[in-house]
Amino acid sequence: MILSNSIETLFYSDMGIFLYLLPVTISACFGFLLLLKNNQDSPQFFLSMTLLIYSLSLLAYFIYDRYIVQYYSEPLRALDSLLSVPVVITSYFYYYSVMKLKKVTSRLVLYHILPYLALVLLSVLIQGIYGNLFGLTDLSNPSKYFFNVVSIMAFIYLLVYECIIVVDIIKMYLQYRTFIYSNYSFREGVNLRRVPAIFLIMAILAILNLAGIVDGSVILKVIFGIFSIILIFPIFLLGLNQDKLPYPEEKEYPVIEKDIKSTELKDRLLKYFEEQKPYLNKDLKMQDLAQALFTNRSYISHVLNKDFNSSFYTFINNYRIEYAIKLMEEKPDLSVDYYVNASGFKSRSVFFLQFKVYKKCTPYTYLSRK
């Protein structure tokens, strides 16, 4: 109890102002840096919008919590939930622009924004016209918070919307991984390793925000402020270089007959790999293979899945590992880096990972047995 009172006293002093305004300043600065660096089609543009809106929402809530709430109660009871929704919306646009391989259209923007604007309008109408029937004027007691019907409505909307967005982001991420494994023989430069980290950080902030809305205690406000200061910087760094992956265009090539047997395409595929060794190309993509075999990606994917039970990524890298093993047997005294580069891999880490999956041991262990 004494600790809680001490924290509350500290929070409503100049230290509390610092705790509010520092994440506001940091988020705004990083948002403007990203905005100046990128165009409107880039994922960083939407990340910059997320940081800027987050900064504005923190600033608005600071003014509300410090200077307005003690004078005006009913019109602003649901403000914390309503301020959180735009941050979630722009966050979704960031993930969509990275992983959906499509532009964020005005139709998509309206699809997400119009329900939110309707909620804001409805909140204003209910609070303005019928506020006295539902509201309690004493905001100092958090236990009375959910007696306000608009607050309940805004919180439920935020909670449901965040759940929908989380499910959709996870689906996009899984679809994107499938896309990469189906169209690329490499992951360097096209993977999404930063996206899960950004997602986790934003999820932590969202959970703390929801807890703060439900409880409203000073301790949770302090925790949320500290985490905001700590986590905004890694969001900026992680999102700075995470570009969207350009979707490979399906060009028009002479296509084999539609009724061709998969066995025939399989034979052509194996012959091409034996004679031309396309897997030694570090930048090999499914589109390149489709062009070389005068077919399309769908036919090749069908053969790989049906006859080899494999994705394009795994199929190519298995060939690379087999080639590397052949080199190790012929030239066992060379460095591992030589085998990495000679077999078509872009990095040692992927080579080691694929080698261990294929041979159940590391390259060094395999070489030591020779």
C-alpha cells in the first residue's frame, strides 16, 4: 500500500510527465525518420504512421489523464480504448504491405477505418445524449469503469478487433512462408525474420495497454510507460530494413501441353538438373526454372509436391547439399567456405542448417570421417 502510494505520488510529479512525454518524443522522432526515408508504397511508410499515431495517442492520453479527466468525465470515459484502435489499424497495414504482396488500397483502408469512425460517432452520440443515464462522474475509482456502456462497447470493439487482426497476421505470415519456400531457393534477403520480433513487441504493448484499460491503476501506467520507452527503439531498428518481397511476375512463355503427364515433366526436370546444374545459381527462383522448362510455376510445384514430396526450396537445397558432399569426397582438404560457395549457397548458416538436416551431422563432422 505504501509502495503504491509512493509510485502514485511519483507518477503525478514531474517524473510522471517525463514518463509520458519521453515515449511520445521517441516515437514521433522515429516515425518522422521512417516517413522521410521511404515512399508511400513501402512497409516503412505504414510503420512510420504507426509510430506517429502511437505518439499522438500517448500525447492525447497524457492531456486527458493530467488535465481533462478531473474536470470532464462522461465524454472521455472510452478515450483510452478509442485511441488504441488507430494504432492497431496502421500496424495491420504495415504487416499487410510486407506480407500480402499487394498494395494497401483505399478500399482496404476504408474497410478498417469506417467501422472505427462509426464507433467514435456512436460513442459521442450515446455519451452526449444519454450519458447521464449510464455514466458515473467519478473516474478516480477504476472499479466503476465498466458501468459506462460506451467504455464497455469501445473496449469490446478494441479487444475483438485486435483478435481478428492477430489471426489475420498469423495467416498472412504462414502463407508468406509457403510462398517463399515455393518460389525461392534461398531465404537471404527475402525472409521475414524481423516480422515475428516486431509482432511480439507490439503484442506486449497491446497486452499492457488492455490491462491498463481494465485496471487503470498507476502501477500499470508506469509499467506501460517504461515498456514503451524500451520497446519503441527495437521496433524502429527491426522495421527499418524489412522490405516487402517483390512478387515474381508470371511472364508468358511457350507452355507445354495442358494434358502433359507429370512423369514426362519429372523426367525433363531431372534431366535438366543433371545436365545444366541450375541449383548452382545462388539466385535461382521458381520462375527461372519454369522459363527453362517452357512451363509455369504451377506445373512444377505440382510435380515437386506429388513426385518428390518437397517444396521448391527443399528440392533445390538437397541438390546443393548432394553436390557439396560430392566435392567433399573429391576434395576433402578444402575449406568449408569453398563448399558453401561452390554448391550454390549464399551463406554458411543456411549451408550448415541444410547439411545437418540432410546428413544428420555438421560438415565438420562429416569431413572428419574422411
